[in-house]
Amino acid sequence: DAKTTQPPSMDCAEGRAANLPCNHSTISGNEYVYWYRQIHSQGPQYIIHGLKNNETNEMASLIITEDRKSSTLILPHATLRDTAVYYCIVSAYNNAGNMLTFGGGTRLMVKP
Amino acid sequence: NAGVTQTPKFQVLKTGQSMTLQCAQDMNHEYMSWYRQDPGMGLRLIHYSVGAGITDQGEVPNGYNVSRSTTEDFPLRLLSAAPSQTSVYFCASSRLPGGGELFFGEGSRLTVL
């Protein structure tokens, strides 16, 4: 699976949009971009994933560049409860199993 | 809605002891996996299963055994605990063997003295 690069930490003001970048310049054509978050010591929580089109759900939006070498997760109105570590992962669907590789992630701190 | 349930939540072992971490899911998911997370680190895959009777190794399988006799359960066995296995263990499941959304349990915090 392709590797990802994320900033180790970011701050965001409560109520503002949080834009979390991810670089995945070696992504292959069949690899999806996944975003998960981990609040404190809880189990990671799925946020969103996409292949090449932008995606939106009730939690966030995912913007993938046309060349697919980078993406941005957008939390439109960040709240204090969004403080967490956010993981960007690229992985292909394959029969060998869902081997998502979690790197260091970005620690997002939402401040009042 | 239970989702993925892990037991125990906390466990302290002495070096050389064995134990089993239990994981059960009620979503009829084919894919299940075990991760460990060391302090300040990301998650590393230990073992996974794409269906009952089928298991395979992940990134860090040494010192652990798994079996998958039913779709619902995927226990992780520590054969002879070592201090290096002190970690938080997460079980996850998904509907699709090769992709899609992973559902995680709340974790089992293990300390080996």
C-alpha cells in the first residue's frame, strides 16, 4: 500500500472549518483514500473514504486532487468533540484482507 | 446495537503467562482483524481473518495465535506473555474482506510485568 504523509498536529477554532491535508504521491490507481479518527484512547472511528471523486457524508467532506496525489479532509464546523488524532490511509480492495496501515496521523486540537 | 465487543478491557499478566483476548461482532461481518497500539504510535496489524476457518498473519504476528471457528468470534491468544506485548489491543471487523469501513472495538489494555 502507498504511504501517506500528514502534519503531526494542527489547531482549529471551534465553529470554524478544519482542513486536514494528506499527501499520498505514490498512490496506485486501485487504491482508495480512507480517513479514520481516534478520540483519546477509544477505538478508531471510520469517517469517510473515496477513490477519485469528492465525497461528503454527515461527518465530513473528502476532497481528492485530480492527480490523486493528495487529499483534504474537511470538518465543516469543528466542535470540541472533534479533538482527536486523524489518520489518512490508502489501501486497495484485495482478497488478502483489509490491511489498513495506520501511520502517525494528525493530532487535531479544537480550541474554544 | 453492540457492534464489536472486546473482553477484558484491562488485564495485567506476569511474564510467561498465557491468556486470550476475546472479540465478538454481531454484524455478520466476514472480515475480522486484531491490531495493537503502543503509546504514541499508530495501529499495527497482528492477524486477520477473511471468513470462518481462514486466518492469516499481519505485520506483527509473532507471539500471538488466532482462530476463527465462527463468523462472530475471533479470539487472540498470547502464548507466553512478554513485557514487549504491553499494549492496547483493538479488534475490528468489516463487511467486505478487502475494503470498506472497519468497525473497531473499544480496546483491551494489557500490561505484562
